[in-house]
Amino acid sequence: MGSIISPKMPPQVITDALAAFTQLELQKFDPLVGENACQIRAAKLCELAQRIENPLSEEDHAFVVYSYFLTLIKQQIPHGYTCIERIEDKYGATLLGISSSQVSLLRKGAQKFLSQQSVRYVQNKANGKLSPFVKDEFLKIDAGREMIPCFFTMKVLLKKQRVIILKAIEYKETERLGEEILIYQQNQMGKASSFQIIEKGILPDTLPAMVIEGYSLKEPADERSLREKISAVSLKLLVFLNAAAHHQYAGEHKSTPIPFPEGDPQKKKMGELAQLAPQLGCCLENPITFCIDHIYPAKIGDFS
């Protein structure tokens, strides 16, 4: 086990990664890969954590260790309503006591591996009408990092039963007013599924959950509470509006549109959601309801 991991990885990082994962310290597994797939890694890590008693496969072992490593060496800089995340190899070198060139080599390898595994994870989960849109024909590569369309990855991920924590921070201009934590559990009804809000204290503290974190701008004329405003839109619609309005790829492909086949109905559906997003306040241009900033893994007890 572990042969996929570079031999240059400091052994203590591997030991610490597995110890943290075993203790379900999932927020230590929020890697900066440099594409647009934080939602995929959050989903996969939560799934692995749900079966923590089972031995990890070689690939999953590497996935956990590299996720920990890229979280360990990243820096967060407050900026507006969010944070800018960055990795400087010199910072990682000082932190780990190794050379900058060694950090750079490990970082590039980890980012490439995690992006590839993220794509494979979604491709293996996809079925039915969504399957064609996450295949290799829709794949883009930037600096060795693979990526597939953001919108369709979210569609695939929300097909599976999941627990989601929505963390919304409310602002009035630049003043932070407060935050709201909503816990959603997915209910499967035949072929369809929906999410319902679960009150705190019902689900076990150790249960892994995807955290969807974002912000909402308070309008002077809107007297609704943050909870009322967000819960007025279904979780799925809120997520899909954000995903449709978001860049579908990253890096040099940030402005690249999805290469839909001519006349494909999915192009029309996604386009309609992208147009609706600013009207309902679910995008960067108009975040009066909720704009997704980041998605990462955690457990229920982290927010109780």
C-alpha cells in the first residue's frame, strides 16, 4: 500500500494524514488543486470517511494523503467576502523542512493525481442522460490537471444520497451581519430525490457531510431572515443555479464553453438556469440569495 505516493513525500505527512482521517478531522482534507473540482473531492472524501472501518485501496490511500498535503501547504488570504487561496513552495518548504524544489515536485504530482482521480470518480458515478457530459470528450487539461464541466459534476454528485451542510454568511455592503447553518438530508423517492432541512442534534456528530459555504448580500428592503431567504429556494435549485452560472472549466480553459453537440437539449436547460441565476440572486454577479464560494468535507459535529 502507498506505492502510488511519491517516495519524496515526508513520512510524517503520511502518518499525520492517516491519523487525521481516522479521527474524522475532515476539514484538514481541503486541497488546493487549481481547477474547479472542490465539490468532487468533498464528495469522495465524505464517502471514504463513511466507511472508515474498511481498508483504503491504494488509490484512495494516495487520495487521502495528497489531499492532506495540499491542504497543509496552502495559505488563505482574506479578500472581500471570501479568501484567496494560494500555494507558495517556499512556505511549504519552511513548514516541512524540505527544499522548495521538492515541495514543487510533490505539489505538481499531487495536483495532477487528485484531478485525475476526481474526474474518474464522477465518471464512475454518472449514468443515464448525464453520463455523456462527463466523458473524456468533455475533458480539458490545464498544466496536467484534468477537469470536466462544473455543472454536470454537480448534477452527478447530487444524484447520490448525501448529507449537506450549507453555511451562509450574510453581509450588508462590507459589514458582516451573521451566518446561518442549515443541514440537509437527501431523501430518495423512486427515481427522484429531494433534500429536507434537518434540525441540529438529530444526525450523529460523526456523520460526514459536504459543506457548501457561501455568502448572501442583505438588501435594505428585504426584511426576511437569512434562513427564510435561503430556504425559499430548494437546495438543488440553489446549487444548480450557481453551477450553471459558474465557469465550467479553469486555468487556460476558464472561458471555454462546454462543447455541446448541435441542438442538444442539455445546452438549453443549462443556459436557462444560467440566465435565471442572477434573477434569483444565486451567482457572483448578484449574490442577494446565496453565492457558493467553496465546498469541502466536514462532519456534523463540526457545526453543532
